[in-house]
Amino acid sequence: MAIEQTLIIVKPDGLVKSLTGNILSRLSEAKLIIVGAKAVRVSRELASTHYEHLIDKPFFQELIDYIMGKLHGGNRVVAFVYQGENAIQRIRDIVGHTDPEKANPVSIRGAYGRITTSGVFENVVHASSSPEDAEKEIKLWFQPSELVEDIYPVKETVVKEMKTLVWA
Ligand code: DAT
Ligand code: MG
């Protein structure tokens, strides 16, 4: 079986409900290793690129507002990269169906998700659904230096006169 990586995001509803620890405990059942972890402020550009495959859906704008935290008063999520054998499906099994009402009640989404009155699936976590999606998503959310394993090919580049913040 192949070693895979998968991107997990604790969405703003998961943060507001203080579920991060709980979710990580559940995910640890998969016996995978964490190779990246961080809190992220979600810009509209990041959100739109992450969900670009859904741009034609009627719920697209609400989905973008949701992942940006606009429904929950906060513009942040926490993101993790997990690695291990068959990681994508093993994590998806624990996470559960996209629709919280169809999700197995013992899955994360079944236990903690809900559908809002306007029809948004507030399903607490994101998890990659294929190796292709995982690669696209991990490269979108993480820089090579933020991962403790060399997953995808990298190249060296010299960045000149780039404005960046350092500790004052
Ligand atoms: P998943 O997150 O299970 O991979 P997806 O990639 O098809 O599902 O969709 C991304 C998110 O969009 C999903 O987590 C919740 C939202 N979504 C998908 N289908 C929806 C629908 N029919 N109604 C409302 N929200 C939906
Ligand atoms: Mg998906």
C-alpha cells in the first residue's frame, strides 16, 4: 500500500466549538504521523483556490465565507499534513461523509457537523480526497520549509528584495 499525505483543516466551526483536541484524538486512531502543523489566516484568495473545483455550485460564496470564518467570527483555521500508508482513505473514514446528516454518527462530521438553515454543510473538518487533491492542497497551504519530510520535489531560488517581517 502506498505512503500518502493528506491535508486536514480544522474549519472555523471546529475552532469555535473547541474541537481541535478532540479531532486530533480521533485522527490519531489512524496511526499516521504529522509532518506539518500551523494556524492560518484564510484570505479570500486562499479560500477560492482551495475550493476552485466548486466555483459553479450555488453554495460557493457561502462556502468561501464559511472557511474564511465569516460565519463564526474569526478568520483562522488550523491545518495539518498527515502521512502514512493509505492516509487519505483512513482519514476520510474517520472524518465521515461530506453531508453531516449522512455521516456515520460516530464519525467527526456525524458527531459535530450540522447543516445551517441556509444549507451550508458546517462539517468541522476538511480532509483531502485523492492523492492529486492532496498534492494541490498541501502545496497551497504549506511551504516546503514548513514540512518535516521532503514530500514533493523542490527547487532552490534566490529571492531578492522581498519584504518580510522579522521579530522587532
Ligand atoms: P469534502 O469536504 O467531503 O471533500 P467536497 O470537496 O465535495 O466535500 O466539498 C467541499 C465542501 O463544500 C464540503 O466540505 C462542504 C461544502 N459542500 C459540498 N457539497 C455541498 C452541498 N451540496 N451543500 C452545501 N455545502 C456543500
Ligand atoms: Mg473535497
